[in-house]
Amino acid sequence: MRNVIVIAPHPDDETLGCGGSILKHINQGDNVSWIIITQPKENKEFNKSFLIKRKKEIRNVKKKYNLKKYFELNFETKKIRGNDIADLVNKISRLFSDLKPNIVFAPYHNDVHTDHQIISIALQSNIKWFRHQYIEEVLLYETLSETNFNRIYSQMFKPNTYYDISKYLNKKISIMKIYKSEFQNHPFPRSELSIKSLAYLRGSECGYIAAEAFELIYQKK
């Protein structure tokens, strides 16, 4: 049994990026903890009705995964800045100390969304081997509509690790559909066809029917 932490900049990133892998780890008996870094505040873009629906979606997603541990750090969505990094580093560090993860899933550092970028930077300070020695692997996931829309950064997502999610793909999609405001019809990138297409493509790269791909950036052997 291993301890797994999934870091999601926003609710839905965890499912898009590694939903099948979450299901696989839970099925194997591992302890999976879900950390949501940001939450929207009530404003012109996010009204009260949306916020109530989002809270309900999060509860339903947690229940669907059967997750026992879930945390919200409550940084404001789209408002994380460089001067938040120290606070973010400390909050992640405290959770790591409490949860003692062996495996960490986190967003790719060159995603288009700046929340993803800054969170990935904050993660770097917490995966130094002498700070949290129980960490064995750190994997960066790809997020449809963020990772694949990188058009200017020179470093593109280059997977070097794959999880077979053939048995879990349909459930991953059913969980993603809980996020009604984030899920639309193709050619919208967060659609059933897009999710399946990426999973089948990644599967073809590694010999599985369907897979999720990651950049393994740290491994303790």
C-alpha cells in the first residue's frame, strides 16, 4: 500500500490529467489524497449559483472516486501570482509532512494556464530529496485544453511514463461529466471524444488499449 497525492490547480484537472490512474491506485488499495489548490471567488465571472454548483460537483466527484482524504487550499482561481509561491510552498510542504506521499501527480509546468505554471514551480521546492524523503516518484500530467494549447513555450510535453487505464476509461469519463460547466461536445477539448482520443493515442504509444501519459521528473530508486 502506497500513499498517493494528486495536486489539482482547479477541480477537474485531476480527472482530465490522471483520473484513470487515480481509479487504478484506489483499486490497488493505495491511499489517494486529492489537493485542490484554487477555488473561484464570487465575482462577475463566477456568480453565487455557479459556486454552489461547483461545491456540489466536488462532493460528487470525491464520492465517485471514493476518496477518503481531500483538501482545499483556497487560493483564488486565476489570481495566483509570484508573491504567493512562498505561501503555496509552505502549505504543500505541511500536507506532504502529514500525508507522507510516495507518489505525487501534479500539472505540467508549461501548461498555458498560469495557475498550473506557478503551482508546478511551488512543487519543485517540495521534491528535493532531503525535504520529503518518502517521495519515490513525481509525475506531471497533461491537461486537455491547457497542455496541448502550449504554442509558444519551447519545451513541449514529452511523456516517458504510462499508466494502463483501459479498465478505467469509461468511469473516468463518467466522473468528468459531473463537471457540467467544464464538459462540452466535440470539438471542445474537454469532451468525451477528445478524452477518449487522447487515451487511445497514448495507449498506442505504449501497447495498451487506453493510457494516461506522464513526465516522470523524479524517481527515487
